[in-house]
Amino acid sequence: MWLSPLKLITHWVHDGLRSHLRPGDWVVDATLGNGHDAASLAQCVGPSGHVWGFDVQAAALDSARARLGDHPAFEAIHADHARLAEQLPEEARRRLRAVVFNLGYLPGGDHRVTTTPDSTLKALAAAIEWLADGGVLCCTCYPGHQGGESECHAVLDWFDSLPSHRGALTRIESPNTSAPSPFCLWFELHSSPTPAH
Ligand SMILES: C[S@@+](CC[C@H](N)C(=O)[O-])C[C@H]1O[C@@H](n2cnc3c(N)ncnc32)[C@H](O)[C@@H]1O
């Protein structure tokens, strides 16, 4: 069976999160959309964990709630992810085991509403400060849609600027496609920061 680059990336991300997360963990889905990623996160952290899901569109929140039902770990937040720090409870600071971004527009929804470099970079900067040691910041980027390429460049530059003593950066992509294809950045914070050199 042929798997598109996006399907492969999604499998890889969900597998990575399954290996990384434990029941009871606290995580954020910064772009809730239709709730596929949040459902996978909720399965990983179980009923004793917590999944906060952000989206600016009511249609996305409805769609995600329909997918997750009344999963006890799940909480939808109708807000820009740039406001992550003011929306999460203080106890979650430096306790998140993962923050997951899946940029772009809502599939099946209004394609004019997309993530933007400004709020995405603000949200990434907040997210990394709220991660626990050993936590993961993961971002799937789409260069193919209007505005997507500049957002991808901005996000890549931001991840590239993270010092290696803070964590390890992995990039997954399909380098030989004819059209610009999605790629994923996965940054895993070191468990205890190693000295810079
Ligand atoms: C590609 S979809 C996310 C897919 C989703 N994670 C899933 O598994 O179904 C991108 C989502 O980001 C949302 N979005 C756009 N700008 C946002 C922002 N500033 N804050 C939070 N969500 C935003 C869009 O409304 C859209 O639903």
C-alpha cells in the first residue's frame, strides 16, 4: 500500500508520541482541528492524563468533541494558541510532556483560516517554556498552501535557533517530491540540561 508523505509523517508522529508518553501525562494539542491528533494523545495519556486542545474555530472544536466524545482527559479551548500561557493552569507549567502543532487549515473546513507565522512563533516560544524536562515539541508544517511556505521558513528558523544543549532536533521529510510536501520537526528537550560548549 502506498503511503503519502503526510500519512507517513502522521504515523511517525503518533508512534513517537506513543513511545514517549505514559498514562497520566499532561499534553497540549496546539491546533486541535478535527481531533485526530488529540484522540491519539488521549489514548496515550489515558483517563488520568490531560489533553488541552486549542483552536480558533468553533467548527474545529465541535468536530474534535464529536471524535473524542466525553473522554475524561480531554479539554477543548476556544483560543489562539499564542495565548497558551494564560489559558493553561499554573500547575501545568514545566509539566507538559508534549506540545503538538499541526499547522495549516482545517481539512473540510474554511481553508482561508490558517495558522500564521506570528501566532505560531509566539505559541512555540510559550510551549517550550511549559515543557517538562525530557518533553517533546512537535510541529508538522505545510509549505504547499497560500502563506504556508513563509510560515514553514519562519518555523524552521525558530527550531534551528534552539541550542543543542537544550535538546535534540529531528526532521522528517520527503525530499524528492515534485510539489512542496509536508515535513515534521520534533524537538526533544534533554532530561536535565547539559552544559553548553
Ligand atoms: C491542520 S489543522 C489541525 C489538524 C488536527 N490536529 C487534527 O488532528 O485533526 C490546523 C488547525 O489549526 C487551527 N488554527 C489556525 N490558527 C490557529 C491559532 N492561532 N491557534 C489555534 N489553532 C489555530 C485551524 O483552525 C485548524 O483547525
